[in-house]
Amino acid sequence: VGGIDEVITIGLALDKWAAVSAFTNLGMVADGGGVFGAPVAASAVGDIRVGAVFIDGATGFNVLAHAFGPGTPIQFGTNNGGDTHFDNSNTWADCASACGGAIDFHTVALHEFGHALGLGHSLVVGSVMEATYAGPRRTLHADDIAGIQAIYGVPEPISIVYSLSGGLFLLAFGRQRLRG
């Protein structure tokens, strides 16, 4: 995808879902390199695999991407749950506002990772999980947040105690997330 740091964008999109839910253990791992849908033992070590494949081209109905929900079996011995595919025939961009005919990769990643985490489409206009692409959307709508929290719960604060110059200070932070 030209001009986009896909790895950073994918991390940012997943971070947005993690920030509003109790979804944890977010981190990047090496992939086994197997084809999508290969037997689980031969394919991946991550729960969400991301790739660019030809889906249907950039014209007509134009499916931009698709993702399988958690635990989606394809056939005996395989599991594509969480796998996310972007159509490599579209023109992708990193644009927070008008994209000039291109598709905002961040918006589509945010939407597809909602599916990979278990969300379906929303009927609420303006939500990230709305069924059709309507331009850049980089913040989660209240409906998106309610949906992800229904699956993973609400984030819980953690407490960390630090010792500084002999005194103790208690600091409250949001949950920790692992990133590779």
C-alpha cells in the first residue's frame, strides 16, 4: 500500500479497540507464513493474521476487505478466525479527511478488526461498524464501544507502585497492552 506504514496503522487501529474494552494481550508476533486457511499447526502463531489479496477488483460492488470473526472454522483442521484480508486492487491512502478517490486504510482496518474481534455490522449511521465505507472514520462511535464492551468488558484501571527518592507514589493508569 503506497505511502502507508501498514504495521503502525494496524497497531493504531487495534489500540483503539483495546483502549475502550478489556481486550488485552495485544502484541505483534512472527507469522508461520502458511497460506490463509492452512491447517492451524502449519500456518500461524497469531490470532489475527493480516494480508493483502485480490478480492474483487476496484470497480463494481467493490469489497474493500473482509475479516473472519473469532473461531471461524473453514474446514476440519483449519481456522481463519481473526484473519483479515485487504483487497490489493484498491487504491489505499492514509487520509484523515478527504482521500481524493482513494480509500482510507486506517478506517477500513478499524472496521475489519471490529469483525476480527467479534463484532457484526451496525445499523447506526456514523459508526465504524456501519456496513458501507463512507469516507474516513478514525474514532469509535458510542455504538462501536458498546458492542466491543459487550464482548470483552470495560477497561479496568491498574495500579502501579513506584519508589522515587525513598518515597512511595501510587499511580493509576489504564490497562497495559503488549506491543511487539
